[in-house]
Amino acid sequence: MLTNTMKPIAAALLMLAFSTTSWARFAEGSAAYERGGFATALQEWQSLAEQGIASAQFNLGLVYDNGEGVAKDDVEAVKWYRRACIAMG
């Protein structure tokens, strides 16, 4: 869990890792997820995940792991978690 002092640092690192467009799409997916719009979050994160964006891959893992907007699928969740780990090096 990130502490309050770590959150701005983590956010800055994420912004550096994304292009402006990718960051906007990731943020849109995150906002949708927070308000329960799982289908929108999935749509935004899916294309970013397929481009190798680790944060989007991890979030897809969570969506499938928790069955939020999709059928719970442990195999699919692990696939995305593994891709996120590989993308992070």
C-alpha cells in the first residue's frame, strides 16, 4: 500500500512512463472503475495492456481476478499479472 508521501512520487513515475494519450486513457479507465463502470474500464485498459503497459495489464488482472464486469477467470487474471511482471522487467 502506498503511503500519502509515496502517492505523488508513484503518480509522477506513471506519468513519465505513459504518453499523454495513453495516460489519459488509463486515467479514464481508472475513473470508470472507481464509479463501477467496469465495462468502460476494461475497454480502456485492454488496448493499453495489449501495447505492453504494465499498469493496465495489472489492472486487467484485477478485473478478471475479482470478476468485475466480466466472468471471474483465474487463468485470464494470472495471464495479465504475468504480463505485467514481464513488462516491468
